[in-house]
Amino acid sequence: MKGKKNVRHYFSRDYWVYAGIFLLIVLVVGRLLVLQVIQASDLQAKGIERRTADKRLQPKRGSIYDAQGNVLAQSVPVKEIYADPNTLRNLIAQKKFSNTKEQVAQELAEILDLNAENILDKLNKKLSWVSLAHQVDLQKANQVMALKIPGVGMNEEEKRVYPMGSLAASALGIVNLGGHGAEGIESYYDKVLFGMPGFQSLEQDTRARSIIETIDQNNPSRPGNCLVLTLDSTIQYLIEQQLDHLQQSTKADRVTILAMDPMSGRILGLGSRPTFDPTNYLTSSPEERRNLAISMSYEPGSTFKIITGCSALEEGVISTDETFPDPGYLRVGPRLITNWDSDQKPHGNPTLTEGMQLSSNVVLAQVGLKLSKSTFYTYLKAFGFGSKTGIDVSGEERGLLVPRENVRDLELATMSFGQANLVTPIQLLTAISAVANGGTLYRPYIVDAVKTPEGEVIQQQKPIPIRQVVSRTTATQMTNILEQVVTAGTGHLAQIPGIRVAGKTGTAQKVDPSTGGYSATDFIASFVAFAPAENPKIAVLVIIDTPKGEEGHQGGTLGGPPAKAIIEGVLQYYGIPAAQNTPSIIPFTADDSPIRPLPKPIIPKRSPGNGEVIIPDLTGMTIREAGDELAKSGLHFNFTGSGLVIQQNPQAGNIVNKGTIIEIKFSPLKP
């Protein structure tokens, strides 16, 4: 009975199913093996070898967006073109390919826009693989493959492109040919953006064609995550506009502007001149790519008087109405300290407030001497000088403090008005933002969130308070002093009707490297401001290195107007009116007498081509609305006036290239 059961089992229905599957597998594998043998024989007859290619799959790099969701950086597919010189040489020698290597080099050079002799040198190498060109666009790569040159193939690559051109270029940084961030945000967050490489193994002939797809082994790559920045393109446009104007009008060696939310440490915008195009960074120099806002070390001059004054007020060694003798000079040890305007007149006995208004070196030197060396250094460290701020961008420098043991009364006096020590723009604006917000030092940051490629937030940045450096009382006292610097002092060119602006000018002599002393001709002009003073939304630092224009070298003259333009534009953008007759957002109803003009529908004469856009009608928009609308189209703008858009050039409906600058005129809405 047991034997009969086994017989019935062997010839059951399941038995025949499994037997059929097994037979099918044997037939498929056998067929593949036969195909391999036939193909190997065929390839051998043609002089072409078969090989296994192990291929690293490049992950798609994550995109970078601004605070509005506009794309600042993204990766597009391109190709690497390579060749197998040994295969090409053998097939030419066997007369199985009619062209010569010289002809091949010439054909490839014409398509790839390369030097034919350089390509020929690579084709003459006794190697089985050489790279001919990286980051070749798909159209050119297809043209190369259409030539059907033996041994010439292509690999997948990515090219990093920046749709808004040089906008915030020094902050964004660059990505090298290997797909890794090399500078800026791209470098700092490279591990986040890069993703996870994959792996592919397949058999190919030496013409880089897959022979048997079924034996491929794939471990797919995983794309990188995306970044959302605190940078706002509308604010960045305002900064870029002022950078261009300053570079042209002052003929300065370098210019940098940095804007921050002083209540949180969020970077709203930053930029430098000279600048570069990050998409084509190979044509730029390291100095052009340098992010001056975080790497420029310089003597800050009179903007540093804010720190000295705060430290002394906090320690209680002075008061705001205390007077100081100022005949225009002060002898400290072997040196005579003078004011920037000592050739004009002595200042008598100004108070601290008046001394700040006049930007008196003599007054602030006396304030610094009232602080002991030890106490002054405690505040320097507390405000963050001599250390990196920790901003999340590669390339930050730490500045330089004179070693405490080397400081005598002379050094203490000169440090008090911004000489001797070196600071970076990000250090100085971070410290002054602590004064603006009531005394708290925040760590500056530029990435607001990390998102998956699908848009899911996986990391949200929050403001990071470092320490309380001065009391709210001291911060308020200094803010009131800085308001008077703008209303009645050297910072008067930064006044905005209806807005309380706090600011300070700075004009620092540069060190002459040939003599080691201070230059009589080279200066760094600067201006720092925040507004509204009672509840600041923005803090701005403008620095002009070695101005050579006709307007001179004073920080108030050169730095005040651009700081005012940026602050005024940003506050309008935020919906904060600069004055009652220049509203930023106007909620009129049908019963109101003023009528706000509305944009009109646009009928373009033709459809835009690749890289082109239709200029929208901006009529009646606020600066915020106009900025948002233009950002959607990848357009930039310059503006004059305040209120609502009344004119634009080029006109709405015209078709222009992305990145074109639109000139806009604003005016208040009147009854």
C-alpha cells in the first residue's frame, strides 16, 4: 500500500506542474547559453570582444529652492562620451572600419566643440578606455552615437544648472564634475543633496552595447534630498541691484551686502561683487567665487563702536548722557588718535549719544579705556568675535583678535573704534542683530528645511539662540542712540519717512602692505542698519572695499543710500508702509474713492521659445506682488519709487529671455 501511494504522489497534478516549470527553466537557460556562444563567436569573427561592465549609477542630486519655492539649483541629465582606443585601432587595422583615427577625431571635435588634436591624442593611447568629454547635452551625445564609431560610447551624467544665473551665486557655490558640492551651500550640504549611488553589472561588447539584458544585476540609485533656503529671491534681487550699482559707481575692488532677520538669524539675502555664473563656473576664478559675506576679514571701523558702546553701558562704566572732552585728538601712549573730521573742528564735550552721531574716535577711545582689557575681551568673545558663527555655508572664516597679552592701552583704545581686530561681515551683522533684537545672539542660518524629492519635510530649522550678550535695557539704549545717528548724524542718508531706522556708518583705513601702516588713500566704507527700530524685520550690512569713485570713501555717503533702498523695498514687500502716503498693500473696496489699476490680459504675438518667457503685466501691483510674479517667470527687476506699479519696461506681452531685468516705476495711489 505504501508503494502505491508513492506512485500516485509522483504522478499527481502538482508533480506535472513542477516538472513543467523545471523543464521551462532548463530550456530558457539553455537558449541563453546558446545565444552567448553564438554571439561570442560572431563578435570574435568581427574582432570585437565581449566584456562585463560594472557601472556606478549616479544618483539625481537634490534641487535647491528659495523661500518662495523658486528653483535656484537643479540637475539635468547629460552624457559622458568615452572611447576604447584599442578596439578602434584593431578594427581600423583589420579594415573593418573605413575611417582613420584622424577623421574620427575631426568628426567628434566638430560635434563636441573640442580640439581635434586633443581627441586624437586620446585615441592614440594604448588603453581600453579614455574619457573624451563630460557633461555633453543629449542632442550632441545622440549625434555622436549616430556616427556609429566602434568603441565610442556614453555614460549617464548630470549637470548642475542655476536657472536664475548669478543670483546668490557665492552662497549657492558650485558642483564639480564628479557631482559633488565643492563650495558654498552645495558643499556644506553635499551629503544631503547627493543621494545614494547605485550599481549595475551587465555584459557589453566593446561598442558599449548590451548583449544579454537578462543577466543585468541592478541596485538602483536613490535621489538626494532637496533644500529650501531662507533666501528670498525678491529680497535678493534688491541686493543684487544695489551691488551692481555700487560696483559701477564706486569702482571698488570688492563689494558685499548681507541681510538678516535679526529676530531669528535667518539670512534673507547676500551677495558679492565680483561674481560668476555657477552653471559655467570653470570660466571663473576662486576670487570671483569667494563669498565675501562670510570670508572677508577686515577692520570694521566705526560700525564697531556699537559693540564698544554696548559693552560699556552694560558694565555701567558710562551712561548715555555722560560727556567726553573731544578737541579732535587724544594722545594714548606714543600715538595721537584723531577723528575722521579733525581737520574741520573740535567737538567740545559731546555725550556718548552725540559722540556716536559724530562718529568720534576720540569719544569711543575714552569709552574703551574705561573698560578693562579683561572685560572688553569678555564682551568681544560673547558677541562672537574671533570665532566662526556656525552659518551653514562652506568657506566661513573666523576673523582675528589681537592676542590679549599683547594689548596695551593704545591697542585697547584703537580696538574701541574698530581698528586692530579683524572681523567678518557675518560676525558683525550677527552681533549687531543681537543689539537690534534686545540682546540675544542667534546662530545665523540659510537653510530653512530639508525635503524629500516628493516634498515631505524631514528637517525643519528653527532659530538657535546662543547666549544673552547684553540686557534688553542696554540694547534699547543703543538702539535709541543709533536712531539718532540716522536722524541727526552721519547716517542721515538712510532716513526713510515713516520708519524708525537705526544705523551706523563706518570708514576704515586699510593697511598698506608695503609699509605696514595705514594707507592715506585706501579705505573700506561700510554702513549697518536695522528697521523698524522698535520691532526690526531686517538688518543690513553694506561694505565697499577700496572705493575709487567721485563720491569719496565715507561709509555714510556710499553705504547709506543702498541700505535705505534695500530696507525700504523689503518693508514694502512685507506690507509695512514706509509712510502713510505710500501704502504697500491697499485693501480698497468698491465704495472707496481711489481705484487701484488692475493688470490686463496679455495676448502675445507668438509663443515663447526655449529659455524665453512672456513679460507679465504688473500694473497696480505692490513690490511684493510684482516680485512674486516676476520670480515665477525667472525675471529680475530694478525699481524706483514706492507704492504701486505704474510703469514697466519692456512692456507686458513682450517675449524675452529668462533672467531679463524689468525696469519698474512705483507710485502711491492717489484719490
